[in-house]
Amino acid sequence: MLKFILSKLGLAALVALTVSFFSFMLLFMAGDPAIAIAGHEAPPEAIAAIRAQYGFDKPLLTQYAQWLMRALSGDFGMSYYFKVPVADLIADRLPVTFIVGSLGMSFALIVAIPMGVIAAAFPNTIIDRIALAIAVVGQAIPSFWFALILIVIFAVNLGVVPASGTRVWTGYILPMVVLGYYATPAIMRLTRAGMLEVLSADYIRTARAKGLNWRIIMFKHALRNAIIPVVSLAAVQLGFMFGGSVIVETIFALHGAGFLAWESISRNDLPTLQALILIFAMLYIIFTFLADVLNAWLDPRLRSA
């Protein structure tokens, strides 16, 4: 178990280092950062002064090492557009993203797990086909199109929820549904597959032969074992949600980290974009690592290794 965790931790650190390097290189892929700060009309001496002030005249690897050391201490520099420390800016926006992501995952679990259980309880029936059709539609519909459809129906035509903003708690409903529906198909299919496998096991047939109640068999015995891989998948999907919140937050005008990423792209605020890419990647790496550790802890073979 310890060897497995250490190997996964080493892989996670290597991935994080690679992401940090490409995140840093983003600053130079967009052109000369000194010109981006000073403006294209600035005189050469002003550009040279900015290049010396920000250390852009140093070797690239030296700049990367210095940026990485500052990033590890929480210093991502100053925002070009907002003129405030990037760390403070992101810390102010992250709570909205965490709220939307947590609500979206809760919605996905509440919808997907019962659908998977019901589909497995009635395999190859109309109920099973409807559940699978919902999952297929969920993966086929682009999230931005689904968001716009929900806004037109529930905000514009019915007027039951606001179309954007978080001034009232109902402003989180449509983003929660859009973000949660993205993860629903994968969780539902995995729950269904796990339930079908468990329901064919010998101990389930024994429980049926003893005359145990159907609900007890399904939810106390079968679901308890089938839900193990679902928990790991949910952790990975949650990491995807935080990264995928850019589109949802932009459409619904939620001032979270995702919306900040769009603002940074549109305003050429590269230090903020660098930090956001690194943070979103780190969140995904952390959740994936936790999912692997959870799987290892639940697997008797790896736990005893």
C-alpha cells in the first residue's frame, strides 16, 4: 500500500512539474511580455526598462525557477489588468467555483446513482433504455448549448430562476444542473455496470433464495459494493468540473475562477491565466491522486501490499 501511494505521489509531482513549466511558457508563447505590458506604442527604452524590472532579460530556465519558487510560496505576481496581486484575486474568486462545483457534483450523484440502480434492476427493459438514452444525450449535448436552452426555458419564458448572477441562491440552480449533467452519464453507466456485476454474484443469489426483501438486497448488499468505483470516479469528475467551470461561469456571469480565466484571456492578463491553469491542473491532480489512494485502500490486494 505504501509503495503504491509513493509511486502515485511521485507521478503526481512529475505531472504537476510538467504543467507548471507549460503554464510558465504560456507567458512567452503569446509574444514578448514586456511589449504586452508597455504597449505596442511604447518607446524601446520603456520596453527595455520593463524587461529589466520583471526579469525578462534573464535566461528562460532562470526565470522559470524563480517563478516556480514564488508560485510555491503563493506569489503569482501582479495582475496586468486588475493591478492587484494574482493570489488575492484568485482567492476572492475561488469560493464561487467551489460552490458551483460541489453543487454540480451533488446533483450528478443524486441523479446518476438512482438511475444506475434502477437501470440495473430492470436490465434490457424500457426503463433501462430510457436511462441509457438520458446518459447518451447528456454526453452528446454541448454544455454551452444546454445552458442556453435552460436559460431560455426557465429564466426567460417561465421566469422561475435568474438567468445570471448570484445575488440570490436560486442563481446557482441552472449552473448546478448544467455542470452536474456533464458528470451524470459516466457515473450512471458505472453504477449500472457495477450493479449488474454485483447482482450476478453468488451471495446475492443466496440472499434472494433466503427471501430477503428486494430493497434490502439492492441497497444494503448490492449498492454498497457497486458504489466503490463510483466514489473514485466522482473524485476525478469533480476535478474536471473545476476546470470545466470556465464555460458555465461565463454563460451565467458567475464571478468565480472560471469567469476570471475568461476575463484573463480576453484582456491578455497572462500572470492571472498562468496561475489559474496551474491551480486548475493541481486540483485535478489532487483529486485524481485521492481517487487512486481510495481505490487502493478499498482493494484488499493493494492494501496488503
